Amino acid sequence: MKFLVAFSLFLVCGFSAVSAATGPDARPFPRPTEQCADRSLTAPVIQGSNAQRKTIALFSVGKYIDWVSVTHITDPWVYLGETFLAWDTPQGNLTTPLYRLYNPTNTDTLCATSRDTNAPSFPGYRVQYILGHVYPTQICGSVPLLGVYNAATGVHYYTTNAAVHTQFMGITGWVDASPGAFVIPVW
């Protein structure tokens, strides 16, 4: 009887160990884990529009509040909501700056990243400030920051919602203007 119990345990344990070691998820080493920046350090990036200026722009919360309540108190800015989350400071080598650039001729703002230490450059635009720090590749649950641009109106719009981006792409005059950034969604 003891022999049968011992043999049964051997069969069950032995085959279970073999099955676990050779199953579809078996790996010779532990799964690599992504190194992620601390999400608790992110802050919302919001979007606002101004019909008088015919522009839509991304802001850090502090810049937006300062912009509408102190700097440009007479401008009728409309809060469009939180667009994504970003870090205020670099997160080691995990993130890259997302720059906000401004065109004084048509009052358009655009966002762009840079893969080197230089700020991005676009004809007619000047760098206003670093909007936040974002992932340069899609890691750690980030999503693409999608952008569209209408040359006739000189307006950029940004979203993390692929369906919204697709809607814009179906409207004459709008073209893709995604900045190559990956952000933490607010949803």
C-alpha cells in the first residue's frame, strides 16, 4: 500500500513537473520585465481651444491655468479635457521630451519629440517649452499619441483614441501629424 501511494505521488508530481516545464509558457529563464517609469509621478496634459485665435493647444495644467487666468485673461479659452499623462521631469533614459512649438503667424501649436539632445525644428515654429516627458516607444501600457493637422486652418489636434484619429483622417483636409510619442492614457 505504501508503495502504491509513493508511486502514485511520483507519477502525479513527476508528470506535473514535466508538463509545467514543457508547456506553452515554459521558459528557460524568468520572463523579462519592462522597466517602467513611476506612473504616480505623472501629471495630466490637457487640451484647450480658442475660437478667437482659431487654435487648439496642449498645456500642462499649471501652464493652462496661468494662461487663462493671468497671462491671457481676455482670451476666451475653452477647456477640452485631459488628453494624456506625462512626467514633468526626465525619467532616466526611459523617457524623451515632448516639445510644444508655436507658430506666431497662424497661432498654431504642435507637439514633437526629438531622438537626440536637440529640440525639434519646423519652419515657422519656435519651441515654447517642454510639455512633458513621454516614452519614445510603446512600453509599459503606453499608447500612441495621435495627431492630425489641417493646413487650411493651421490647426493641430491630439488624441489617444484611435477611433477619433480615424474620424479626422476621413475628413477632407486633415492629415496625420502624430508626433511619435507614447503616453499614459487617462482612461
